[in-house]
Amino acid sequence: MALEEDAPSVGALLREWRERRNLTQREVASRSAVSARHLSFVETGRARPSREMVLHLAERFDVPLRERNRLLLAAGYAPVFGERSLDDREMAPVREALERFLAAHEPYPALVVDRGWNVVARNRGVRYVTGGVAAELLAPPVNALRIALHPDGLAPRIRNLAAWGGYLLARLRRDIEVTRDPDLESLYEELVAYPELSTVLGNAEEPDLNEIMLMHELSLDDAELSLFCTFTTFGTARDLTLAELTIAAFYPADAQTAEVLAAAVGDPEPG
């Protein structure tokens, strides 16, 4: 595959990733199988890195798989990480595993989103929580962040909108820093422009992305729901589609919430 003439060189891309991780060439050399001098030559284009070195440095810089393919292409090598649709036959075991998890998690909400926060799959718990969301927000492609933060979505019913919205936006900012995806940048600009959200975020504290217990408090059908949320990714995946999926699972933080969800959703669907 021919590279565009104005495309960044592999050296420039590697330097950008190193600087993003706040690493000096000397620090990289002390922890990697490459000297600071050779790394300097690679970054300035005086030396062409081997395929193995590109992947080694990408691992050291914690570069996402999609961007590792871009590094390989910039260096003149073929990509090594494939990308298959979840609808492909080879991905059937993945689809089945996700469906089993979502069903087993009921009556509590859980959903799967892709790299753009678009909903890939959801269970009945999510359908219950989003029952009053505007129909246009639930029309494909369904975006989880729009549902959560749009004035016609869940935002008016979220009691801790500043904390919850601030956390989601911080995660989105981190995704943008990692991927440089212009679609995510556009989504971020759209979300921060929502009037109610921009108002409550004005005096909010900076969220901690390492927070263990992320609370989500909702007023729903005359019931007060208190949930905590976990996000899970496929850290060892070597397929782009799988590596970019995230499972968001919600758990009741008190007995009342558990009872409300059990009554509204019922028993888990049979596997």
C-alpha cells in the first residue's frame, strides 16, 4: 500500500507517542531493547526501524492496536491486527459470550459500546432505564453518551449529573487523546454544548478516572435508583473490533435499587 506524500513518517509518529507518554529517549532506552542514539535516528528519519522494533516501541508506549497498524504502514510494513465485523461467522463465539453476559447480568443494566460509544448490544435492564428517552436518541446508531447526557435523554433524571457527566466527558477526552479520532472530537463538542450539562459542570471538581466506585443516581418512575458502574475492555484482544469494545455494567448500590430493578425487569433471561 502506497503512503500519501504528506503522511507523517514513522519516526515522527513514534516521537509523538513517546512525548504523549511523557518519556525521554533516555528513559525509553533504559527500559527497551534500543539505544537512545538509535531511537533518535529513528525519530529523525536517519534510520528505518524494523517491523519488530516498531511493534516493540508501540507496546512500550501503550499504543492502541489501530494506531499500531498505522505505525507499521508508515514504516512500510503490512498491518498485523485485523478488523472483523461482529456479524462475521468467526466472531460468533464473541457475540454469544457478550449475549450470555448481558442476559446473566439482568435485572441490572449492562451494555456493550464500540470505540465511538455506539451501543452494540444491551440488556433488558438498559431498556427499562432508557424507557423515557426520546425516540430519536434510540434510533440507530444509538450513542450511549447522547442517551446519558442529552436534555431529552437521561440527563434530567440524573441526580448527580455533574459527577456522572464529568466522568463520562473525562473518559471521552482520554479516548480522544489516545485515538485522535475526529468523530470523537465532534461528539465531545456536541456534548459539552448541552445547556444543562454545561451549567452543572461549571463548578464541578475534576473527576478521577481511577475511581473504584463510580456512582450513578437516577430518579426513575417515582423510584430513586443508586447504581455503581464498572467498565471492562478486552485487554488482550488482537482484533481491532474486539479490542475497541467496552462493557459497561451497572450494579445496585442499595437494597431498594435491587428491588426496583427486579420488579421492573424480572428474572434473568435463560442462557
